Amino acid sequence: MIRVLLADDQSLVRAGFGALLNSVPDIEVVAEAADGEEAVRRAVQERPDVVLMDIRMPGTDGLAATGRILAEPALASTKVIILTTFDLDEYIFEALRAGASGFLVKDTEPEELLQGVRVVARGDALLSPAVTRRIIADYASRPARRTAPTERLAELTEREREVLALVGAGLSNDEIAGRLVLSPATAKTHVSRAMVKLRVRDRAQLVVIAYETSLVTPGWLD
């Protein structure tokens, strides 16, 4: 059973999402929160597998709450999905940097929401290649935040750096395998090793690192 915490300041949204999530046998909403402060408190109390977090809430917003939840040692296995009205919310990249596993727009189809919760619960990132590319392109308008490669990547092999760059460019494991002439299993292994060495939770954070260390720039594969 996947245990979910719903955090949104609109009670109607919580009611709708809650009814949908509770309608399937493998997902259960164990708590709700109307703001970020309550979300942090309920997360610590309930230790959910997944938090569906509205990014725009009064007081402590979803971005701050995400950072606090993912910094809690007791919540090491908890994943956060950001909920937003727009698929390029200005805070999305900051949420990914804080450790969110991906995001969903609020008008997503019901089956996509259910599948998204399942995907994140099993440890994968909820970022499609197309969305990843758009996030990077959006972030590219703020070059002051980017840095040159540093010792942060020193532990990676040359192949792992190649794979990290391709993850950052939005390629799936199968696409990486095709580009580097590897088996999909080998590509997945390289991605997993990069995650371990860089001490990140999931693929979404690899995207952040790839861009911030200048391994990838928008359009470099075109």
C-alpha cells in the first residue's frame, strides 16, 4: 500500500484528489494539510511514502516545506511530487533542487496522477524527457546560477559523466543506451552509480546537477 499525504490550500482540490487516490486498492491518503507548515508536521507524524505538495500555499509554501521534509532523517524514504497549475512554474527547478522527485500539473488526467504516485513511490523520477528539456531551457534564462564543473564530479568515471549529461538533456535510459551503443541495463547501471556517487535521491536531481555543472546546455544535442 502506498501511503500519501495531500498538501494543498484548496479543500476542493484535496477532496477531489483524495477521492481519486482512495478509489484504487494500492494507494491510501493517510493525511491532508492546508499549508506547508502543516504538511511538514503531518509528514513527520505519518511518514508517508509520497507527498503531493502544492507549490503555492500561504505562509510556508510548498518549496520551503519540500526542503524541510526531505531534510528530515526520519523521512529519508519519503518522496515529494510537486503540484502546480502550470507545467513551467517558476519554482519547479528550485523544488527539484530541494529534492522533489518530479511534478504534476493539477489538470492532469486521473490515470496520470495515479501512475505518477506509483512511479515516484517505487523510486523513479516523474520527469518525462520532453518536460525535462523545457525545465532546462527555462532555467537557462538565469545563467548567473550556473557554475563550471567542480570536484563534485570527481568521483564519476568518464562514461558516468557522459551518461549524466544525457540524463540532464532529458534522454531516457533506452535513448542513452542507443546513443552510447550500450544495453539498456548497462545504461541504467551507469545512472544508478552516478546517483550513488553524487548522493542524490533520484533522476530528477541528476538533471539539476548536470545543468548546474555545465555538463549540458539547452540544444546541445540538436
